Amino acid sequence: MNEELKFNPVDKFPAKVEGEQFSRTVLLYDKDLDNFDLGYYDFELQKWQGMGGFQIDVICWSYIPVPNELQVSGFDSVTID
């Protein structure tokens, strides 16, 4: 799924993963806009959770953009170990 890149306030929650108590993974943005983290909203705990293991003061979030095949068809890939 590839939504238009849109920034949402933290009181609006991302789509819930079907059959789970948490949202889809999103990008969480720090209030100073100089840092971001991957994260999700935990509907059971009713709070945002970051995945980076560091403190972040979240001001907004966005869905992670997913390129379509035509956008990246000429790109080379690299393996990360």
C-alpha cells in the first residue's frame, strides 16, 4: 500500500494490523524535526512505541512510502550484511 506522503498528528492513529493490537509500522518524527524513528501505535497499551531504543518526543507521523516497480526498475541493489 502506498499512501501519498502525508504528516499526521499524534492524536490520529495509523491503520491497525488486522487481527493484532498494534498499527502498521510508520515513521515517527521528533518535535524538533531533526530526528525520526520507525514505530507503531499500540492500541492495547494506548501509546506510541518507537523501535530505535532511544527517547523521542513525537510530534507527527507518516506512513512509510513504498516505491513502485517502475520507479526503481533501473536501480542496482547492494547486499547489507
